[in-house]
Amino acid sequence: MSYQISINQVADFINSSFAKKKRIIRQQKEPNPFRIAYYQLPKARIRKSVERSGDLEPILLGIEELKRRTLLKPRQINDRKVSLEAMRRFLSMSFPTILKNGKYEVIKKPPIRSIFINGVEVIISLDVILKMSIDGKTHLGGLKIHIAKTNVFDYSQQKAIAVSIYKYLNDVVANEGEIVNPKLCFSLDVFGRGIVSAPLNIYETLGDVEMICEEIKSLWTAA
């Protein structure tokens, strides 16, 4: 049997009730082909800002673009409201010092978007993968954006995402001689704790993620 789930849903498992956990798995097993992707503009603008070392111009332009749009459908109006709030919150966030003070380049994302954790295929699908030179050595990092006002991640959930990013970069992206730096592995939740990096000791949190994946497997058939 194959098990496949996104890293955001793995994080969602941490604080979910038993009923919600089963619902998450059912949604994975039978995805809605007509599901609408929300908040695409703020995600794209935040991604562009990070790619430009924290330049806020893409965010400001995105806010003005959304303000000019004529919208009629309630879903579109609500999407704009939350999207504007998300971008304004990003404007007030503190950009990580390691990124603000260091020069880095954004590298192309590989076709492989997932890793296997305890027999579960976890889709990471990073928004940004970056490369930085520190003390003459090449360090890699990555960032994943989460925008969901009614489903905010806490510190433990964001930490689980950041550690999974570390594992993905180490298993899939890093070439020989390249170092995956936990300080450069970020979970960004604009309605949560902002930008959270992986702990220097990733193993305790990675163990927690492995246990979550084991629970996903145990509930898969019954969900």
C-alpha cells in the first residue's frame, strides 16, 4: 500500500482531533479535482520578496494590484480580504538576520518534490530553494509558505515543517560538498509565528515527524 501526504497536512496532524485526522487522510485518498487554490497572489509575491533578499516592493505592488481588481463573487472577495491581510502582515515581519546580512542565490527546484519518511511519501514542494556561501563553503536552505487564517500553525508545527525541509534538501537537493544548514530551513506562516527555522539538532523533531507518519499509516485504511 502507498501512502502520500503533504508536509502541511503532516503538520496539521500534530494538533488535530481523531476525527480531523481521519478527514485529512480521506481528503488525501480522494482529492477533490475541483478544489480551488486560494491566496495564490500573496504566495507569489512573498516568494518574490524572499528571492530578492527581503525586498518589499513585490508585496507593495501586490497590494495595489489586489485593490484595483473588480470582484463580484463572494469567494473572490474573501480571497482578496485575506490576501491583503497576509501581505500586510508580511510587511511587518522581521526578515531573518542570516538572510538579511548574507548574499544568497535562488536555485532551480528539482522535479522530485517529495521524500519518504517512515514509509510515507511526504510532499515538500518548496517555494524557494537558496544557496549561500559561508566561510568558503556552500550552504543550502529552503522556505515553504503557509497562508491559512483559520488554520494557523504553532511553533511545534512550523518546526516540524522546517526539519522536513532540511531532510528533503539533504536527501534530494544537496550535491557532494554542499551543506544543508538548519538555520536556512524556514517555515513561513504569516498568520502564525512568522518565519521559523529548523533547530540545530534536528533529530528530536524528525523523530516526532516519523511518529506522525507512523500514525498516518495506522489510520489510512480505516479513514
